Amino acid sequence: MIQVFGSFLDRFLVKESHENELADVNSNVEIFGHYVDQPLRDEHLTLGFSPSRIPMKRRWRNNGLSADFIADYLTTFFPLMEDDPMGKKRHAEIKNVVSYVANELLENAMKYCNLHAQYPITLHLQLENDLVRIFVDNSITPTNAEIFKAYVKNFIASDPMELYIQQLERNAEDDSCNASGLGFLTMVNDYNAKIGWKFRNVQGNSQIVAVTTMVEVVI
Ligand SMILES: Nc1ncnc2c1ncn2[C@@H]1O[C@H](COP(=O)(O)OP(=O)(O)OP(=O)(O)O)[C@@H](O)[C@H]1O
Ligand SMILES: [Mg+2]
């Protein structure tokens, strides 16, 4: 039984409930890499970005603000003692890694989402002991989903440092390209991140695919 009092709006749950309703239809979930899909027991935070409020392509400043916000928010769970240089150093490291990862994931979601799907982008943050997981969910066209899956399979099967060098060489040869292909590789090589991806059909139609990218870092 549900009881509601006052002026209660529960539209913010629309995305989740849509997906739950469709869970039966949606048997074709594909998971790659290190993806942790566990219930929310510990501290967590979700931010949603609606395509109808500001077009996704004009959200660049927002990405930085959101990434800095969640990085700052996380540091509150690691209180500082007075005159605590190690604590301050740790805060700075947490902020650095979390804002980098969140910003990269949001940029990817805004850059590569299916603009016709009118599907909101969500960022979800989980803190579990000294692990932080950042999940960013966006829509993608079925064609781009297949290209992305092929990219991900190769990424998982390769040595990240070798891939990084190959990508630098490719970038040096082709300066017309506006995506440097270094986002995920930097997370793994510089921040020891573990990354996983979950692809699934949503809204009961195979034309809208959603992808959640999950990045886990130890802080
Ligand atoms: N959220 C996403 N939705 C769809 N495709 C994605 C998503 N994130 C990444 N991709 C695909 O994976 C590729 C690699 O992403 P990555 O962030 O490592 O590099 P990039 O975005 O190409 O360049 P950079 O991040 O260095 O500017 C992208 O080029 C894109 O094809
Ligand atoms: Mg990127």
C-alpha cells in the first residue's frame, strides 16, 4: 500500500520504472568488462540530465560543474583533522580522480548519445568502503551500439598501455579528428580504474539501446 501526502511529484522515477516494466521484454542485456550491478546498500547519489531542458550538445559547462560537485561531495565522507597534510593530500587526490572520471563519462554520454531518443542521461555515484563507482547511462543508436561493443571488446582484450601508444600515434597522423580516443585509456593507465559496460534495449523497442558505463576507482 502506498500513502502520499502533500504535493508529491514522483516523475523522477520514470526512467527506472520504464526499465523495470520492460525487464521481461528485455532479456538481451549484454555486459562487458568489470561491471558491478549491485543493490544500493551504501552511500549513493544520482543526477539526471533532461534533453528537453538544455540540448545535450550545449551542456559542456554543466559537465564540469556536475563533476566538480560530486567530487567535492565525496570528500565530505573523509573528514579532515586540523593540520592534517595527509588528509588534505587525500582530499585533493579524491577530487582529482572523481572529477576527471565523472567529467569524461558525462562528456561521452552527451557526445555519443542518440539525440532523437529524448532519453535522459543519468550519473549515479556509489561509495562502498574505499571504492567509488560512477555509472553514466545514455541512449545510443543500434548501429553505434554495435560499433561501441566492438570497441569495448578490443579494449578489454588489449594491453591498455599498448593501446594508448597506438592511439597517440593515430592521433599524430590524423589531426582532423575531434575525439582523441584517450578518455577510457587515461582512466585505466593513470588512475588504475576498472571499467564495465552494460547494453540493453529500452522502451520495448529495439531502436533505442541504452548503455551504462561503470568506472570503479579505489580512493
Ligand atoms: N557513453 C557512450 N555512448 C556511446 N559511445 C561511447 C560512449 N562512451 C564512449 N563511446 C565510444 O567509445 C570511444 C572511446 O571513448 P573515449 O572516451 O575513450 O575516447 P573519445 O571520447 O573518442 O576521446 P576523448 O575522450 O579522448 O576526447 C568513443 O570514441 C565512442 O565511439
Ligand atoms: Mg571521451
